[in-house]
Amino acid sequence: METKAINDSIPTQIENANNFGDYFSDFSGICRYTSGAGEFVCFNFLKTYVYPPLEKDGDMLAPEIGLQRVASVSMTEQQAHNLYKLLGDILNYRKTQKEEQ
């Protein structure tokens, strides 16, 4: 199996890291690979846990962040295209519903 990273993948970024003890579900990136069954796109998701910072001699250290992979989803490029189209249709529908209210 050949794996290729996509250069313009979205990096994992944690916002509101002061919410210690919180879990964040972050999208971490996209990759492409080829197998005997064809070419696939994979989406990786991470669960992030933010631990409170430790105090050391009056200094405040940065919060500690633990990462754990939760899911890796693979699909063909056509399936990914269909999924994005479906998600776009759902978002547009919700937007028009809010505007009508």
C-alpha cells in the first residue's frame, strides 16, 4: 500500500486551551493511498485532552495536551465528493430554514 500525504492538509489546532479538562474533537488531516482495490482518501480525527498547567516555583507552565487518534475513515474520491456534496446540501438547507424563520 502506498501512502501520500496531502500538503495542504489542515493542521490540528486547539482553541480555548484554557478550558482545562475539556475534550476537543479535532480534524487532523487528509491522506491518499493506493491499494489493489483502487485509490482512496483517508480522513484522520484526533481526540485532544487539555490538562491543567503545573505550577513550579511560582512559574506557570503551559498546559499539557494529550492526543489520541479516535478515527480514521477511508473512502474513494467519488464517495468523498458525494459526502461533501451531501454535507453542503444539508448546510444550505439549514441556512434557508433559519432565514425563513
